[in-house]
Amino acid sequence: MPLKTCVTPDMLINHPWQSQSAANHTAYLSRFSGSDQPALKQALETCAAKAVGLLDVNIQEDSLYLLFEWNPARAELVIVVTDANKINDGAYKVQAELPDLQDKAADETLPETIKFLLSDFLASYSPFFSYSLVATFHSSSRAETSLL
């Protein structure tokens, strides 16, 4: 029987992040390697956990969405807290580069896989349950988001 890899919250939180501040925003940046599903899953869970960890300081009065934005051409995930119109983002964002996935930019199933993995993680990540934000995802534009 093969061993199942278990990712604990401590492993997710202790990932190295760089921060860049500009005006009233701070971005937490990281780069992840690997293109297989376990590596992708761990990268997405690490990013989502980081974003959830920032919610206490990132939610504003008009915040409604925890928005996951996948850019297939750049193989980049950006996570922001935003308002109902998806215009006014919170002060903190999580930004992850996954360069090993750039050669899969044309793979039409990749955004659905990312969406599924994020949804699966958030559905069981208890720290997220403390917030009344709607988790949404898109891989094209903020006008075309879908629920996680």
C-alpha cells in the first residue's frame, strides 16, 4: 500500500514568501516548481493557505470575494480579496509563479484542474470557515468568474 503524502497547515504556512510593497498594496510572491498533480496541489494549497492567513488584515467593509485568478499564458496564480464589483482589492495579494506549467498553457483542462484542487482544499480548510467570503475563480477575466 503506497504512503499518502499529508500536507499539514504548518508546512503550508512556512513556505518562503517575498513581499513587495507599493502604494497601499503588498504582494506576497513565490515561485513553485513541478508540473505533476501532487506538486500542483501542494503549490495551490500553499497559496490558498497564505491568502486565508492574511484575511484578518485584508478584509475591508465592502469585501465579498476571495478571488483566485489563473493566468494560463504566464502560469501565474493571483489571489485577492475584492468587493462585489471586483474592482477594489484588499491591501494584500498572493502571487505565485508556476513556470513548469507554461508549456501546458494550451491545455484546456488545466484551469478546471486548478479550480477543482482549490475548491477541494477550501472545502476542508477550517481556517477559511471563519470568514463569510465567497471563493471565486477565473482563468480569463474578472467578468467571467465562477464559484469554487
